Amino acid sequence: MPRISELPRPSPERLLKQVQAEESKRWGARLKIFLGYAPGVGKSYRMLDEARRRHERGEDVVVGAVQGQQSEEVQDLLRNLELIPPLETPEGQPVNVEAILSRAPQVCVIDPLAAKNPSGSRNPYRWQDVQELLRNGITVLTSVNLLHVEEYKEKVQAITGKDTAETIPKSFLMAADDIVIVDVPPDLCLWRQGEKLTSTGISNYRERKLSELRELALLLTAEVVDAQLESYVQAHGIEPVFGTHERFLICMTPHSDALAMIESGKRNKERFQGELYGVYVCEPGQSRRDAVEIRRYLEAADHAGGTTEVLESDDPISAIVDFARQKRITQIFIGHSVHNSWRDRFFGDPVLRLIRAAKGIDVRVFPH
Amino acid sequence: MPESFAIPRGSLKVYLGYAAGVGKTFQMLADAQAAVQRGEDVVLAYFEPHARPDTIAQAQTLEAVPHKKIEYRGKLFDEMDADAVLRRNPKIAMVDELAHTNIPGSARPKRWEDVQVLLDAGIEVWTTVNVQHIESLNDQIWQITGIQVRETVPDWVIRQAAEIIAVDVTPDALLNRLKRGAIYKPEMVQKALTGFFRGSNLGALRELALRQAAHEVDLRQSAYDETSAFQLPRVSESRAGETAGNQSKEHVLIHITADPSTAMLIRRGRRVADYLHADCTALFVHETEQFADLPAEQRISVEKHLRFARSLQIETRTIQGEDTAKAVVEFARRNKVTQIFVAHSETSLRERLFRKNFTENIVRLAQDLQVTVVADRSHRH
């Protein structure tokens, strides 16, 4: 099946992940991130409790950074752990990377992850310090709030009005070996921040706003878990698992109402946090007018966040089904067939042929 | 209606996990401890006596309502004593394992039914459940794990919860717990590791639980927004047009047949309708004059499917029509349906030649509607 497009270029995320995977394999170091949707969900406690358990099981654990404000429970946990004090500078307290590297523990706790180092530090950002620890074979447990993930900053800001200059790239999160979401209901989160406890469920405006962040954090974690699952499946060469992650494929054919399908595909992609693909199926001998149409559709699909490809085949239905299987597509979008050519009468309606051939994949047929 | 005299119904809080051992019960009991410290009146209404040691330690300081001992086939079983909980009448009751099936001889067959009784009496209930026990996810769980989960909880039971909490742990940590013997007895561990607890299973179940929790949180936001005066800009997804009100409401129609794949179709249609906040109708077309004239076997299957649809709060309709595909499409147009869900059905060449396959005929006739041919995703290639 010849393709017009180039081979997909590996994303920076994937490269980073590959590099980190290779490196940490050599050293056994792992990055574990505790994600919360807001301050007060209990990330520090969960993380330090794990540090305590690891310490009790005989792992060599140190704490390289702690939060400014600590609850009593967190202070109790910290008392039994070895602290490597940060550097004291007029601009702040960066992690003492050198001291940690020469102490060379198995596990280091960095709380929180998002911080800008003072100018003149060895790394501009704390997440780069963490990378250095990982490269040196030290497992890192660290915590981050949704607000501090660069790609989510604006969204969180729109909801809470809070801003920050200290962010980590989402790709850093995606490349983590482990991610855990620390989930509590918004009422408890507010209660820990010193508010009065309300009835169970969303009962006021502030809880409603936090709930929005909570949904985002759950979906972000699901996305990371899906990426991990995919590499697990690839690494172990096992059969792909259907149905967890929705992958939509839009079939753009000449004279189809592709724009409506793309719009629906985009909504579905966002709604299910899935992936969107678009293929344009060329049959040999297509006209120039069609070429203009092709370009318009491909651009629209790109714009909707889809991955597009042009397939050239004298058997478009097989080409689509092959592509769908390869990409683990769960739903194919296609337009109702309008004109019945002699070919269609002979071989049958192409949409019906697609439905028959695409066993195991949903087919959604769109009106014209 | 004497509503003002009625006791307000208790609210429900669900701790949602993806497997045994993720720490649902532990988390629930930790929250219970905190509630007791705040001065709340909390009791342990049911707690699995074979729990893990650290969980038992959490439970010891809480007041427990004695379990009911029920004898069945010469053995004694522990069940929740709902009547005793009602007599004690606490503010909050913890009920572990919502999906549990009570032993024959109990007042009600399912523990979730016991929970309804407590809620009706105005008691707040906190409970635990794993994602594989949610009715509408049954097929997906089977596809992922190859295991048919028998103890299910209807979706509406979960939906009525005021709050859902995702209890998350990494599969690695869970496997460590398992290998240390903290979840099952040593002789069970090997079996668990090759079955339900396979690495890829856990990852897939975890993702499903996280997405389900996000979805449940989202539904509660919409419910809140509908009853409150303000509109928060939705950022977690685009609801273009939906909130603006200028877009007509989506309406999903599910085509019921006697085929076993209908159960899967109903679950899928319900989920899509939930996501779209759409109306949902299930339709059966009988070619015979009366529904009762259908062959007994077929009638029984269809009735079962219609009951199942109603249990997921889908409106059901049965109509008479000589040509099933035509009747479905005409019904859809009359009722302003925007999407039709039909199951993929195998076609023989004979059927194709005589245009007898109603799935294909619906696609052919409904050119003006969206038709989703839902695949049986258990087909692997």
C-alpha cells in the first residue's frame, strides 16, 4: 500500500521517553510523580508515606526538597527521614544536587517538582535537576499540581485565576515511569485549606470550580496510563487491548461531507480524550478538482488535531481497513454513499462493504 | 404531597478502584477516622472480616454494627445486618463491597439493595466498588481481561452517588502488594498473577477506572450547573453548541433484536447518550400482528433485552412493522432521532442478494441520519 506522506517523525515526548527508558534501565532508576488537582489534596502525605514504607523495607531514602508549609502529619513523616538541606541563596532554595549525588541514595524525594532555580544554578529548572538525579541512577519521588503543568496552566488560570511562572512540560509527565493521582473530593480539599466542611457532593461555587480541575487531572492521568500501556504492549509483544482508548478514523472521499465528519471527530476526540486520524483515499485517475478538495479536507483535519494520511489504492475499502487495523482504530466515520456507479452495483455499496470488512470496529455512517 | 415531612434521602459516596488491593477500603476507613475526629457519628455497617492487616488496624477504632450470621448449606456466612444499622441510625455508615451478592436466605439478594434501604432512611452511606462491577462496562471488562464479571451493580446506583473518589495506585505497587501476600493467600497469588492481575490488564483497567471517575465527576458538574444560576466556562472538553442551546438535543435510538449482541448494543448506546447528554430510546419492531404472536424463544429474549434497557433508564417502545428496517427509520424520523445504533450482523450472500439484512437496509434507507454500526469488539484479529 503506497503512501504519499512521509514516515511520521517521532515526537519529542517519545524520544525523551526512549532516552529515559534506556538510561533508567541501565541504572534501575525510576521517576514516580504524584499528581494533584489543587493544593490540599494530600500529595505530600501520600508521597512521604511511600518514602517511609520504602525506608522501612530497607531502601536508602533521602529527602531533597520539602514544601514551605507542612501539616502535622507530614512533619511526623519527615522526622524519620534523612533530609539533605537545600542551598541557601538570596533568590531561593534550590535542591543541592551536588550533595545528593555525592550522598548517592537509592531514592530521593523532591517536593514539589515545579520550581525555577535561582540564576546561576546548574540547571534553570528543578525538573532538570530531577533528570540529573535519574541519569545518576537515583529513583525520584516527586509531586506536582495541575496548575504547574505548562499545557494546563491557562485552563487552570481560567478557572481559579491563579497564575504561576513555575511550570514543567507535559512531556516530562508523559515520560514518567509511574504516575499516581491523589484524588479527594473538593469539599475535603477545601476543608484542608481551612474552609468549613460542606455536605457530600458539589454544593457550592468553589467546589464546582475545583471539580473542573479534578476532571482534568483524572483525564491527564488516564492519558499517561494509556501511553504506558501502549509501550508495555509494544515491549511485550502482546495483542493490543481494545476499547480503553478511543481512536477515530475519518474517511474522506471525494464529494463527501468531510467537514461535518471532522467536526464530529474533533468533538469526540476531546470528549473521550481519544485520538483522531483522517485518511483521504485516492483512486487512480482522480481529477484536479478533487486535488483542491483533498487539500482543503486534509488541512481541516490537521487543524482539528488529527493525524492525516493519503492512501492510494485501487481497492479503497481494503486500504482503509488495513490502515484502521494498524492504528488500532475503534470507530470509522464515513459518509453515506450517494451515487451508485456500475461498479457499486456490481461489487455492492462501498459503505456496506466497509461495514462487512471492518469486523471489530464501529462504523458510523454520516448523512450528506 | 407530604414531601416536607419525608426524611431527606441519605447521600452516597463511592470509592472506585480498578482491582482488589488498590486500597479502597483503607482509604474509606482513613476518611472515616478523620470524620470521627471531626465529631461525626460514624459506624462500620459492613466490613470484610478477611481484610488485610493494615486495613483491620484502621477499622479497630471504629464502632462496628455486628454482622448477621446466616447459615447456608451447613456453613455460616457474614452479611450486613441492615435492620441493626437502621436501629442504630448513625449519620454515616460504611458499607464495604457494594457489588456483593448476599447469601440465599438474606432479606435482599444484593448488597446495593441493602444500601438503598439505608439511604431511604436518611443515612449517609460510604461504600467501595471496583470498576469491573459497573453494569455498562461489563463488555469492555470482558474484552480486556477475558473474564466475565458476574456480580454487577446497575449504573443508576453509581449515578445516584453524590461523590465518586478514584483510589489510584500504580500497577507495580499493586503487584508488589500481591507478591508480598498482602492481598491474597500465598496459594492464590500465582493464579492471580497469570489471570486478572496480568500487567496489561491492570493498566487497561486502571485507565478505564480513571476515565469512568472523570466521566462521573463531569456528570455531577452538569447536574449542579442545571440547578444553579451561574455558568462556569467548561474547559475540560468542548461542548460547542450544547450549552449555547442553539443546537438541537441529540437523541439516540437503539435497535433491539432477539440476538444476544443486543445487550452489548444497549450498554454502548447508553454510554454514548450519557456522554452527549442525549435522550435515549430502545425500539423493537415485530413483523407479526401482535408482539405475543412471536415464537416463544424470540419473545423471551426480546423481553429480557427490553427489561435490561429499562434497568439502564432507557425508554422502550415496541411497534409493528412488516419491513423492520423501514419501520426503524420511519420511527427515527418521526421522533427526531439523531443517531441510530444497530448491531453488526453477519450477512450471507443470499441475504445480500435479496436485501434481507436489516442492518444494511437501515444504513441504505437512513441517508439523512447518522447510523452507527456497533461492532462486537471481542473479535480479535
